[in-house]
Amino acid sequence: MKAIQIPKYVESFSELQVTDIPAPIPNIQNDEVLVTITHSALNHVDLLYARGLHQNNHVGLVKPSFTLGLEFAGVVASASARSGFNRGDQVWGSSVGGFAEQIAVPASALHRVPSGWTLHDVAGLGAATAPVSYGALVRVARVQAGQTVLVHAAAGGLGVVAVQIAHALGAKVIATVGSQEKAEVVRKLGVAGGVLVVRYDRDGWEKEVLKMTTDGRGVDVVYDTVGLVEKSIRCLRFSGSVVIAGFAGRGGRMETLAMNRVLLKGAKLMGYRYGETGRRDPQENEEVWKGFNEMLETGQIRPVIYKTYLGLESVPGAMDDLAARKVWGKAVVELRSPQTAKL
């Protein structure tokens, strides 16, 4: 089958190539399910995995040779009766190996496509992306109606979902973006009452955020996937929370922080690694998906798709676009039509 295989880490995404590799054989004893992939989606983690810069590379969880790609949607090709899936079921999921024509994964890695949604739609959310925002805001930060939530990189794959989740919870949302184009993306999310948008590529954006809060007291919760903890604390009310879910904006250079700022604000800093949480506590991720699926079924969240790329051959260019921060929402790669996948 065709796949984007990583025999060794790359320096440039132009080095990525479509190659022929053996088709996966599911382990029926472990209730693995074989899925014919129709759509894959790009994730910031893919950029790191390809270059060997992710913590999962460093600890040996993901190492060459492996098939790149973390998010996929498709049609079940084969499954055991115990798996809970049947041939022809439309599913989406998350596992290393998403940039391929087929993938074999444990049944626990798959979710049925919600009613009224297409495979293209769910790929436009990303099974390794959207639940991160739900877990961070609902399970970790415990966002409540009436609170004010600051979402960084609000036009990104994590951000566009976080804005919608926070609004669904009844929170006031302030969103940071890095360009006028991305500001318009956030404003068009269809959130009732709108979203307050701040350009964090401009000096003094923290003061703008404070002005947007009640009596300038600051926000209750910050959702940070960029690496802006120090500046986020300036936006925080006393005893507010910062949920740290990534460092996408730091180019591998970790932030240092004067801890007196944490003390003076009585700030709560909470890290959230969705993948590691699932490995250590599968029940917690089940709760995340239960609540998240309820929001999908009730129409509180919709996909935001930057572009649909065609074929695995388009992956290197799509990766370049993602690395250059051109992408807002999700970049989707279409491999085949759902009708073809059922043949």
C-alpha cells in the first residue's frame, strides 16, 4: 500500500516521499480493527515527529521506521465481533500511521462518525486535536458559565474548537490571533454574541485583553498551546488558571518564568497532555470523548477547514504550509472517496 514512511528523521519536509509498504495485518486477538483511510489531517505533532523533535521521539515511543500521520477518518475494512465495529462502519481516530491507505488500530482508538457528519467533517476536527481542547477546558480547567476564557492561537486546529467549547459552556471568550486573516476566521465561527479578538503579534496585547474583562480584573482561564505563560499571567485575574497544552509558537525553545509572578497572582499552572493522560488513565479519555461527542451530536461544534489537499503526494507541501503558519483550522488530506473505500 502507499504511505508516507519515515526511515530516518528529516530536516526538510520536501524529503518526505510516498512509498510502498506492506499493508497492515490487524491483531484480531487484541481486537485491532483494519480501517481503509479516506481522509487524514495534519497535526502540529506531525511536524515534530518527522524531524525527531517530539518528546515521544526522545523516549522511544515513536522512532524510525514509522508511518507519519496522527489523525485519520475512513471505513472499517475488517473487525472482530468483540471490537464493537463492523465492516463498512464510518470511523475516525488517532494513531501514528495516518498518512497511509490503511491502518490497523485497537478498537479503543476509533470513534463512530456522529450522525449528520461526513468523514471529511470529522477529519476537519481531528481526533487527536479536538478532544485536547475539551479535556483542557472541561476536565482540567473546569470552565463554568459566566467565566472569561482567553484562548491563544484561536484560529489554529486546537483554538477554533476551544473557542466553540468555551462558548458552549457559557463562557465569555477572548481570542488571540497572529494576523488579520486569522482574526476573520475566528469572527466567522458563528458563535452567538461573537468573540473578542486580539492580535498577539502586536506589542501590548495583554493590556487589550485586560480592558476586555470586567473592571479590568483579568480572565479566569487561559488556554495556552503556544508558549505564552508569562504574558498570560499578566492577563489573569487573581487565583485564575493557565492550562498549558503545548509550545507550538516557541520553535523548540522552552519558556523560562519568574516564579514570583505566579505567587503574586496566586496563579494555578496546569499542564495537560492528552496522549499521556490516555496512556496512564484510559477511563479519563473515555470521559473526555463521552462529553465531547455530546457536543458534536447537539451541533455545538463544527469543523473549520483551511484547505483539502489531494492525495498522499500533497503531504510534503501541506506540512510546509503548516510549518509556515499559513494554516488556520485544519488542513485535510483526501486519499479517496468513502464509496471507493467500501469496495
